Amino acid sequence: MAALIARIRRDEGVTVVMVAHDVNPILRHLDRVVYLAGGRAAIGRPADVITGPQLSRLYGTSVEVLTTSDGRLVVVGSAERDSVHGHGSGALHGPSARG
């Protein structure tokens, strides 16, 4: 699906706006992202936005962004803030809560 949307965007010269909980399937097709968390936003290139410092600022707690050997992003945050988001798993919802 992501490749099809990327092809249509390229061939037709249109802008595509998508909302995704997990950006990993579409990451290679993204030019820019708007990351929303904790009532704040970060906007820019994925490599500039989906970072530990940026997401730590957005979530208001320490966040690490890990890159797997196949290029997927995994966002890991401290458990203290989970009660704010209603989750008790220790993971923040970001590019890949599934890993």
C-alpha cells in the first residue's frame, strides 16, 4: 500500500497526508513528519524528528529511539509517564510500539 501511494504521489505530483501509529512500513516514503505527543508537535525530516531528544521533549520524559538491523525504529520510554497515557507496558506509542 505504501509503495502504491508513493508511486501515485510521484506520478501525479501531489502531496499525501497520512496518519499512522506505526511509521515503519512507510518510513522510506516519508519526506517530512509531524509527530504529536503530550500536546506538543515536532515537524521536519524523519531523521530530525524521530530522535531521542525530540521525543523526550514531546513526551516530557526520557525516550530512546532504537534502530533495528533492518532499519525499523523502536521507541522506548520510561515507565513513569505510562500512567499519563493510560498504558502500563513501559512503552510509549510512537513509530513502533510493537517493535
